Amino acid sequence: MVSGVNGVNGITTIHVQPPKEYEKYEYMVEVNGQKQMASVEKDPKGRVTIKLDDGKDVKTIHTDYDGLLEFNKMYMPKEKLYNSKKEPNADMEKDLSLYGKFMRNLAIANMYLANRRNNMINMQMANMQNDMMLNQVITQQMNDMAQQAHMTAMQMTTPGMGIV
């Protein structure tokens, strides 16, 4: 796209048109019990060209979008045609199965988190008990050392209990 141009070689107005888009695609159709390749080309003005190739010769049909829809309805294999109305039971079953999977996964995640939380609480309780037992051992050792120091000091200060 050209932008910011005021003039080119004496032309002051430049109109840039977007390129025309042609749609082209191919698919299999069944005409009179024979499978054939249909090549469809749509132009932007609404004209449609359908070329049928059965291997021997090519037939060309010129029509519009409505004619293409009618052609597809008549000659496309029935399993490829799509219904515009929803089938409520099939969609509902799919939705329910997805909902069920979601709820199951949510329940499993909740159980996992609860189990993990319980394990963490149990570990904290075990750590607290270990700390308490360690504190008791250390306190007992300190008491024993203090008692031994007290007894030694008592022996040193009692008259007649000095050096023997």
C-alpha cells in the first residue's frame, strides 16, 4: 500500500484497490453413482464456476452461490453434509461428559491438596516433637553439668574436704 504520496508524475489522486480474492477448492462428489472431482472457483462478484472431472472429460457449470449450495446438496456424499440445527442430545451428552471430567479432575485435585496439607501438618507436628525432645535432652545435660559443677564447688569450699 502506498501511503503519504501526494502525486506521481503529475497525477495527484491515487486510488489503491484491494486485490480481488478468488476462492478455489476441490472435493469429491458422486454424480449418477460415479465419484468425480469437483473444482470450485468463487469470484468476489458472486459468480461460481464448478468443473466436474470424471477422468474422461470435464464439464463446466456456471452459477451463483445459491446454485453452489444446491449442487452440494444434490451431489456431495451425505456424511459430509452438515445440519444447521443442533442435535440437543448429542451436544448435551458431550457437555455433560466434559462437565463430569472437569468435576472429577477438580475432586482429585482437592484430594491431592488435602493429602498434601495433612502431610505437611504431620511433618510440622513431628518436627515440633523432635524439637521438644531435643530441648529436654539439652536441658537435662545442662542441669547435670550444673549439678556436677555445684558438687565440685561444694567439695572445694567445705572445711576438711579440701585436698586429700
